[in-house]
Amino acid sequence: MNILIVEDESRIAKRIERMTRDILGETLQSLTHINTLHEALFFIENNALDLVLLDLNLNGDNGFDLLTTVVSESFHTIVISAYKDQAIAAFEYGVLDFVPKPFNRDRLEQAFNRASTKEKTENNKIKLLAIKKRGRIQLIPIDDLLYIKGAGAYTELFLADGKKELHDKSLEKLEQLLSHTFERIHKSYLVRISEIKEVIIESGSKYIAELKNGERIPIGRTKYKDIKAKWL
Amino acid sequence: MNLRFLPCFLLVLLLVTACSQNPVYKKYKTVFKVGDQQEWAAKNWNDQGWKKHIRLIPDGQVYWLRTPIDILKSPESLHPYGIQLDVYGEYEVFWDGVLIGKNGNPGQESILPPEGKMWATFSIPTDLTEEGEHILAIRSSLYYFPDHSGIWGLEIDYYDDLLTDRLIESSYMHLFAGAFLITSFYFLFLFLSNKKEYATLIFSICCFLFFTLILAEYIKAYLPIHYSMHVIRLKTIGILMLGISFLIPFYFSMQFPFPKRKLLLTIYTGVLFYIFLSKHIFELTTNNMAISMWLFSFGIVVFGVYKKMKGARLVLLTILLSVLIGFVTPFNKSLFAGFSLILLGMFYLLSLRIKEQRLAYENSLVQSTRLRLELLKKNIQPHFLMNTLTSLIDWIEEAPKKGVLFIEALAKEFDLFNQIESKTLIPVSQEIMLCHSHLEIMEYRKEISYFWQEEGISPEEKIPPGILLTLLENGITHSMPLEDNSIKFKLIFESSINFKCYTFLTFASRITETKNDKKEGTGLKYVKARLTESYQERWDFTSEPMNHGWKNTIKIYS
């Protein structure tokens, strides 16, 4: 794993670094520590990362500017902050976890587990997805999202108004963030459960989910049982 | 506010008193003749050749005045008419040839001491006041004011009423005056307890002058004044009027400030003095001064209304009401009614200002409490507390001995905070101690070497608590260490006769600027609010980046 720590308190940064090495052991490929917002943005643009550990209050700056940028990237973000009252806002932006200070090794390990074991989060607060569009960050309300289609490393977001947007995160990562309202019905599709009108069984054991707007999305054979269980 | 109804109430009261019943007599033109013949008192004497005016009657010569008077209604039986005269000189009064009264010794003034009074009332025998024509003849001499011949005032009514009405009127006016005297004292004491409030002093003086003015006007009812002394009373009234006429617009100019205030006030004072000194017809002088006062005040208040200043509209109303009263009542009454209305307006303004002051004071209390909380919050706000605790845990886990030192540094900072939290000013040495302990904590947290330097500090100088600490915190958060992993701070104190100046320098490499830098942070707001709390407007504060880091200057003017 390639990890970036953004933290302006040197002692705390060292603590995170030490614990991260300890927890991840062999799986850790690189670990970088940066203590200013500006440098962090530059680093993110130019390096491939798997996880960012981010302090929201850097040198008196509000870290939410940085936050919108990092959540639009392909990697997951874990916020480590002294301000517990910012947790809800951070979750709304789609961070994987929020670790309040002071923290211990167990809490940090829990956060790492979420990231590495593809464990679904209990984040039911996510409200926005940040996407990069023409060099700028745009925030899309989750409520506007009908379904998501995996397209290699990135994903396509299909919106209620018929538009299609691209997101840098993989379908697996988005599934982790959106698991409370979205269901993986196919290896390439993540669909909002409430949008499914009916499940159609076609000849040759083909399962199709028909959405309220008439679109038809295939259901994976293996997934069908799960969905059937949930629906009945 | 109930004060709004007061002017209306006063107006009604005045209108009621102003409309007295019809007079029982009709007075014709007075004729004059210098000389002395007892026959001139007779009812049927032919005074065809007598003069309409005599400008000067020198050397205390005797002269006669004859005034035909029609009695329109005979008096009730046992209820004689009287005549009240306002005449300069010492004189004898004849009614239809009969001597009805004597006021001094006409013709003998140069020999005898002054005798008699300005306002005298004489009873007229009932048998001489039948309906029809009568003649009032006065034998008089004017030794002291030879140019004041003639009848200045004349009133015929029931003798008892003439005497009692005057006393009743003046007793009411004295009650009225007493109210202003008390008001004057009250506001004087108010001023003495807060000597910055000149408006209360001016209002107090106005009330006092008004009190004396009423006294001077109505003193004639019970204090006999010889005509030679009467000029003193008139001069007193003139001077009082001058004072009031100046102070009322001056007061309004304080409440409703307007451009070129000094110049206009000087011109106005010039006009007042011109009126005061130019003519010696006292009634006219008083009148002119009252009118100029009214006009100038009106101008100021209209300006106040135009600028939408607080209270200006009600004051304008009182001023307009006072002019309305001026139209419907005789001058001496309207003068007092008008003045009291205007004084009420001033009173209203003062009450508004007092209210404003109270609110401002309450606000300042709230502000002080807020600043105190702000100071306390520095140590419990999550950014400080949680980061410190996280670092502390780490130190304890990794190097317990250092962890203990860290806790001690933290304890010291909390202790210092406890000592200063409720104060508005503390010795600078205490503030510096606070900075030291803060730096110690931050060294454990940030693992950067912080250096502190001082220059020219006088330890006992007082400053508001937490302001240097705030600047230090800003220095720590907004800068990156130099190449040797250090940040240096330097506090310089300079003082001169006019001001004291603290310069606080941060030597560090600056963080690349982001747009947030332009916004004023809560830290700087705190510094400014603390300076305002202790020094009002007498301070300057600048905070600016420099090559080597950051520079803050606090200037406090004495």
C-alpha cells in the first residue's frame, strides 16, 4: 500500500507513521509525511496512492478544501482530527473513516481494516460524491445517483437527470462508501435499491432489474440469491 | 413613552389659562402735558391742546397724563373695581378728579429718597365706576428715567381679583420654577458623578437659568421695586435670556452635530450679542433673542431630522408646538410655555442618550465576558487540547520521563491561565511567562526549537491578557521552521511621551499563501477587541508579512 500522511503536528505524525508501519507490516509499500496543504495537493497530483490519512486543520487552514480534492481521487481517505464536530461533514463528503484525536493503535487499526479488507462502512451519512471535471471539483448529491457502472479502474455515475459522470474511484471503493443504499447486483453494477421497480426473469436464467425510469440492468447470477432474500 | 403626551397636555393647559374673560373697560389714547395744575385732574377739563407724546421730562419736573376710559359694566355692589398700573415715576392717581392713590412723591424726587413701586394697585370708589365715560389723570414726575413717560400697563377689574389673581398666577409660576430648579440640581449631580457628560451640565444650567428667569419675571408680584431699580430686573432678564438663547441651540448642536458647527455657533453668538447690546428696549431685546434662538434651534433640529438622528423628530414637534403657542398667547406667557416645551424636548433627548449609554455599558459587560471566555477557550478548544493530549500520550508511551516534563509544562500554562483569566490588564512579565510555557508545550508537540528574545521590556508595564500569546500562536501555526528546524520570536518594547509600542517579530519561513490568509482570523479579532476594551480608540495594531517571517506592532497612545 502507498500511504500519505498529512499532519502538521510532528509528534502526532510520527505516532501515526510508527503505528502504520506496525499495523501494515509487509503490505506497506511507501509512507510519506507532509505537513502543509499546498505540498500535499502537489504530492497527490503526482503520485499513485492507496490511502490518505488527513488532518483537517493544517496551520490554521480549513482542511475542507483539501478534503474535496482527496475524496474525488481514486484512493480512500481517513480523516484524523481533533474536531469531532467535523466528523459528520467529513462523512458527508465520503471519507472512509474519521479517527478522532487522541487515538490509539486499536482505533487506527480498525480504520486500516476498513480500507484493506474491503469491509463495508457503517457510513450512512454520505451525501456527496466529488468528481473531477475539467480540472475542477464538482460535488454530486448522492440522492441524484441512480446506479454506477464499473469501467476498469474508474466508474461511470448515472444520474437521475440522464447525465453520466466519471469517478476516479473503483466500483469496489464506492460500494464500500455507499453500501447502505446501494446494492452490487452485478460485478459491473452498483444500483440504488429504492430505484429498482421489479426483477424480471428472462429465458435462459437471465435476471434483469428494471428501474423506475425504465432502464434495465443485468443481475449477476450469484448475486440474485442475495437480492431475492432481501426483497422477499 | 409617556413624554409624548406631555407637550399636548401643556398646550391645552395654556390655552385654557390664556383665554380670560372679557375686559370691563375700554381705554383710549393718553395725552401728556408738562406742568402742574390741580384742575387737570378734573373729569371735564379740556385737554385738546395736550401732546400725544413727550419724549423727555427732565429734572424731575411734574407732568400730567390724562386717559379717557369707558367702563363697560358697573361693578356689583360692595365689590369695588381697582386699577393696576405699570408706570415709571412717582405719581398720584386721580379718577374723575378724585385722588384715589399715591405712589411716591411726584415733584419732590430730587429731595426725598425713592418711594413707591413699579406695579401699584388702587381701589376705585364704587360710585365712580358707573357705566360710561371716566377720566384717569396721573400727576407724575420721572427724575430717574426722564425718557420713560407714559402708561406701560393698565388693568381694571375687581380690586380683590386684581390682587389675588396676580398672587395666584405667580404662585403657580413659582411651583413651575421649582420643578426646573429640582431638575437643574438633579442633572447637576448627574454631571458631577460623570464629568464627561457635558450635555447634562448644559441641560442643568438651562433649567437653572429658566428657573431664575421665571423668578425675575414674577418677582414683581410680591417684591416692591422702585422704578429707578427696575432696570436691574430688566437687565437680569436680558442676561438670563442671552444665556438661555445661547445654551439651547448649543445643546442641540451637541446632540445633532452638523458640519461647520464651531463657525455657525460663533456667528450665532455674535448675532445674540448684537441684539443684546444694540437696543435698550428690553422687551424687544428679549423677543429678538428668543426668536433667534428659536430659528437657530429649529435649523439644527431640522438638520437632525434630515439626517435621521435619534429623537430629532419629537424635538422638532416640540419646537413647532412652541411656535404655535407663541401665536395664540401673549409674549410673556408664550415665552415660558415655549421654553418649557423646548426644555422638555431637551430632557427627552437626554433620556435617550442615557438609555444609549446604559445599553453601551451593558454591551461592554457582555463583551468583557466574551473576551474572558475567549481567553479561557484557548486552552480547551479541541485543536489545542486534543493535539496536546495526543502528543502527550505518545510521549508517555515512548519516553515517559519526557512525558512527565510535558505534563509539568502543561500544568504551568494552566496555572498561569488561572491567574490571569479574570483580569483585563496584566503585567507584561506575566504574559511573557505565559508565552514561555506555551512555547515549551509546542516544542513537545511540534519538535521544533523555539527561541524567545526580548528587548527593552519593562516588566511592570500592563497589557491586556493573551494578546502576545495570540500573536505567538499565530506565529507558530502560520510558519514553517527555518533550515535549522527553529523558529525565533522577538519582542521589542519602545516607549515615548506619546505612545508605547510593542513589536513582535517571527523569524521563520512562511507557508505558501492561500486565499484564507486574507481573511482576518479570530486571533486578530481577539487582540483588537482586547485593545479596544482597555484603550478604547487609543491604539493601533498592524500585522504584516516580512522577508524573515511576520511582524506585528501594537501601539498604545497615552
